[in-house]
Amino acid sequence: MRAAGIPVGVATDGPMSGNTLDLFSQFAPVTMFQKLLGHSRKPMPAREVIRMATIEGAKVLGMDGRIGSLEPGKQADLIRIDVSAARMQPIYDHYATLVFSVMPVDVRDVMVAGAWLMRDRDVKTLERRKVMRDALQVAGEFKAEMARIDAAEGQA
């Protein structure tokens, strides 16, 4: 698809089917599957995976004029990653480190549209207890509905 000029993005589809919202955990499989299919280490360099997660992902969404790269006139969306963990050392290639070593816990700061949402791992825009309480309530309601559906199907 990429060779044909079709933008390809990297994303997660959430915990309901992929068991994670961790985009970093999706990077390595992208490159590994391409290497297996192409019988080479070259088909999908780490730099290209990061492009797919940024500017190409924005193109897939039709939003590349607003997001996906740091340029004048676009939203200032960025993250700062702490690369001091031993599992990331030594760093020979920053893109490879992002694809194969970074984990969500390494994200220190998050800025969206020029506003800091998280600084030094302190979320500025959400009340953690309320978010967790609300999420558990929705999960409980979902589980109850699934149990009701299962019971109804069992009677049919």
C-alpha cells in the first residue's frame, strides 16, 4: 500500500479487541511482520514505523493539514519521552529505540494543541479517582448487559 502511495497509519483498536491502548506495543510487530514477509531486515525500517504513527496516520484520518508533524500552522501535539531506562541504552538509533524499547511509562509530558495535558507524569486535565470510578461503572454495566444477552441466548 505504501509503495502505491497509499498512506498507512499505526493505531490501536482498544482493549475490547487488542487488549491495549498502548501504541508503543504495536510498533515492533509492524516492522517484524514486514521483515518476515519480505525475508529481510530492510522492508520496514523503524523510521518508517514512526512516520506511520505520525504524519501518515494523520493523512489516513484526513487531518495531515492540522496534525502529524511539528510545523508552523499545525497543532502543537508532542510527547517527551524519558530515555534514561537501562533497556534503552545505548541508543544508536532514536527511531529503533522508539519502536523496540519505549513503553508508556517512559512518557513524561504530553502537549496537545499547545496545552500541557501531562507534566512530569502528572495529568493536569483529569481527576484520576473520578475517571477510574466512571470506567468501572461502565464496565460493570457492560458486563451485566453481556450476562443478560448470554442468558437470553441460552434460553433460545
